[in-house]
Amino acid sequence: MNIYIESGLQKFMPKIYCDAAEPWQLGFQDAATPMMQGIIDLHHDIFFFLIVILIFVVWMLVRTLWYFHSSRNPIPERIVHGTTIEIIWTIFPSIILMFIAIPSFALLYSMDEVVDPAITIKAIGHQWYWTYEYSDYNTTDEQSLTFDSYMIPEDDLQLGQLRLLEVDNRVVVPANTHLRMLITSADVLHSWAVPSLGVKCDAVPGRLNQVSLFIKREGVFYGQCSELCGTNHAFMPIVVEAVPLEDYISWVSNKYD
């Protein structure tokens, strides 16, 4: 296709991101944070080594079955010890593991990196809904930006809304802003997980867990509780909506009005 036609189509038909699970989906959802992009890149790197090892093992297996078939070698070889081959199959796997470990540890430490956040949001898991508290705007107990988020029942869904994933109150955040999520639970173990953001953090009663987020683009990102927490575990979804900073400020103002 002509490059000018492609650029014209992209102008009038922006890219559609996969930010929710799809039927028969095998791959990742599209990355919306640097953390998720790092996870996808690491997966691709490891998959490359996996394919190389698979091809080598299959080649060795077929070669062995072919050359050492009873019709070609009626008298079997008696190999007791081979120093060279033992050195080779010790050194090469070690090198491969090193190439996998270096980016793995780099990604792991980047996940734990704490950047000075512009906004702090506290997520509290309940059986079976989430409570969100924007603690930066809490002046008094009467004036606190806190709300509950329940799943919308299937009978109340509007056209285009996703079954078992839509909520009555979304977590609204500004895009391209450093965020801090504090995650805890009021009753049993829960897990706050949003695949497109590369986040899965346990909500433990009596303990605060922390994750940092930097959402690179606007959109609506869907997740679910990912820790078995009782009868309605499957019915406590998570929806994060990233909007421009101006829209976020208006949303906060409307919440206080």
C-alpha cells in the first residue's frame, strides 16, 4: 500500500488498542505503561531462546533416531564418558541463562523503582467491590474524594459495554503523569490487576502494598481481582480511565461539587 494512503488512513482511522480481554486471545493486551512494554519485550526475548533451543533439540533427536537406527547400527555404541560434550552442555546453557537473567533483573528492579508521584490513589478491596480514595485531596473527613466501584449487572449494561468488566465508578487518572497506587484489603486477600498497565498487586488485610504507574496514552483499561476471594470473586472488575490533565481536573472539581 502506498505510504501516503497509509498515513491518510491513520489520520482518519486511529489505531485501535486492545485494552480488554478478547475471545480466544493468546497474546498480551497492548501496553499502556513502560512497565508492560518491558514485560512484552522480555517475553519476546525469552521466546527467541525458546525457539532456538526447541529447533536444536528436535534436530538432535531426529538426527539420533536416523543415524543410530538398528538397521544402520546393529551393534550399539558403548559410550561411558565424554568430557567435551559435558563441558559444552554445561557452558552453553549457562550463557543462555545469563542472557535471560540480565534483562529479567533489570525489569524487576525497574518495577520496584519509586518515582516521586504527582497523585496517590488508595485501592481497598472488599467482598466484592473496590473502594478508591484520592488521598491528596482529603482536607477533612467530610470532604474526601472517596467512592465505591461495583460491577454493573448484565441487565443494566448499555450498548458497547463489556460484560463482567464494566463498573459504575471508574478510576480516572491523568495520562503521562506519575501515579502511586496504595493497595490493601478490608477483609480477605484480593489482587488489583490490570493487564494493559502491567500491574498485579496483592491486597492484604492490614498491609499497604505500593506500585508506581505512568500511563503513556489515553484510554480505558480493564482488569479484575486476581486472587480467589470468595463466592463473587469473578464479579469485582477494575476499570482505569486515563484522560488529559484538563479533563482530570474537571472530573475532580465535579466530584467536589
